[in-house]
Amino acid sequence: MIHSAAWHPRTADTFKLNFDGASASSTFWGWGFVLRDHNGDVVLAGAKHGHVTSCPLIEEAKSCLYAMKNAFEFGACRLVVEGDCLSLITMLQSRLIHDTSTGFFVEDILFFLKNLIL
């Protein structure tokens, strides 16, 4: 069964940012994001792809960082951020920075979260 839930922003200046990253092969990656306003209308979207991938977790982290940078440049300062990578979400929620390549991206994402997210 499919359930649908409507998102209701806290204020009219709140945006919802969805992001996703993927590795299509050992040498191809892609990232995407959608930024929606308080009415649920798309106000900004983006995608990027290239060659030479990292592990899937790093690609998800890069995708999140790419999305947040674009939202910031757009002027969206109050964000609700959503992604589907449980490992990354858990790291971000716990503010856990590993001494790995992923940790560098998590640290940058946390900087944006500290300044942008509700």
C-alpha cells in the first residue's frame, strides 16, 4: 500500500530540500536535488554527473553538499532537508565525523546544517 503525506512548512519562508546520489557503475556517478517552497512548488532543481566514482556513501554525501550549496546560493536559509541514505542521515543526526573520506564531507554538510536547517 502506498501512503502519501503532505508536507506542511513551519513558516512561509521555509523550503524543503530533497537530494539523492547514485553510482551507475564503477566509473559513473550522478547527483540530483529538488527545492520546494512552502506551497510544495519546485523553485529550484539540479543534477550533475561525471566519471570516477567513490563509494555510494561518499556519493550521497557529495550529493547532499551539492544540494545545500545550491539552495544557499539561491537564498534559501530555512531548510528541511531530506535524503534516503540512512547511513548518512544517521551520521548527520548524531553529528558523528569519522576520520575517513566521508568524514570530510559530513563535516562540510554539518557546517551548512548549523547555519541553514531548522
